[in-house]
Amino acid sequence: MEGLSVRYNGHPALEDVTLRVSKGDILGIIGPNGAGKSTLLKTVLGLVPAWQGRIRVLGEPVANNRRQVGYMPQVEQVDWDFPVTVGDVALMGRYARRGLLRRTTKEDREAAEDSLVRVGILDLRNRLIGELSGGQRRRVLLARALANQPDLLLLDEPMAGLDATAQHQFLDIIDRLREGGATVVLSTHDLSCVSQRCDKAACLNRRLVAYGTPEEVLNEDVLGETFGTHLLLVHVDGQAYAYQHHSHAPPSDIGDSGGK
């Protein structure tokens, strides 16, 4: 993307953001709440229009390659009381490729099942989503994104609220996806995740404060500029998280490993 600006009701959400993600990389986006992280992901997906600037996905305009992009929203944006099974949700990931009105094919069912295998919850395929733990909910959302067999994965706060064990399990899945050639862009407050697992880091607060390798970006000066004078560094289970004083509380041990 080059010079990307986005506005909501006339108010700036993103201002003059320029960055490039190479194929096979994992990019971690960090910034305070309201910094535009979710907006950036939704703009790449084509859900939010750009006000100014240029954005291309897999070398093409956004509309041309939307079917090659998998998206995992924040868990809070999903109605978990809706009466569908884990398998149903995974199959929904095929809609982007085949459309809503086409009949489900054997290929669709096999792709959905394979996505459940890849995230380790095939044994839960007949369980209602309302019965899932926090870690399992994130896995089923990832499975839905993977069912479309995307070349680019967009993950919005995929590990928020998980304990350290569940986070490591989730990141191991992401590593395996990258080994398979996928490109991943994720937003997070977890500085340890970005420093240990990401190839590139972007610090965002409506504008791009810094972009580069984690070694180049994750330092006191850049984090201070990104989060302002309200920067709060919290350490939980050996992981470092960056917050503003008035943002939501950091993760804690909730006894949820997201297992099978």
C-alpha cells in the first residue's frame, strides 16, 4: 500500500500509510486501541474503502484478489450463540470462493475438513460453537479463513485473552502455515510474539510510526512515539504486552489451552 488514508464520517482513521509485505512473511502490526489496526486489515480485504492512496493485494487491485485472502475477525465480533456447528463455520469459509448461491461440493467439504485438521479441531466438527472454549473459538475462526485456501491471511487480534500455552499453540499453527507458503498479517498487543515470530513489524497510530524488522522497530523510542506518554508495558507468563493506561486489561491465565 502507498499513501493509504481512510476516513470514517469525515474523521481520519488512517493517514498516509505506506508499507509492503513480501510473500511468505509474517507481519505484526502493533499500536494502541483506536490506532487503525482493524481498519487497515479491513481495507486490505476490501471491506473499508480507501479515501486516498493506492493498495494492491497479491499484485492486483483489491477487488481482483479478494478470493485469495482469508480473514479472521476478533472473537468479540462473532455471535457465538448462533446454532451452528464447528464444521458449518469451516464450510462458510468456502463462500468467498464459490459464492453464496452455489451448491456445496465435495471439494468444498474436503477443504473445510482439511482446515479443521490443520488447526487441530477435527474432532470438534459436530460441536455447537457456543460450547467452545476461548482457544477453540479462535481455532474455528482460523479454520474458516483457511478453508478458502488463501494466499494471504489477515488475523485481527487472534490471541487476545489467551494464556501463554494457548498463544504458543496458536503461533505454532501460524508457523506451519508460513512453511506452507502463506503470507500472514496479524494485529496484536503482544510484543514478544512480534519480536520472536514475525519477520516484519509495523507500529501504527493512525499513521505509520515505524516499519522494519522487529530488531529495528521494537525499541523504547518507537514504542513511546506509538503509544504516547500513556505507554504501559505488562509482563504476563514471560510475554510482554504494550497498552495504553485506558485500554482494555491485558491477558491473564484463564486456564484455556484451546486444546482438542
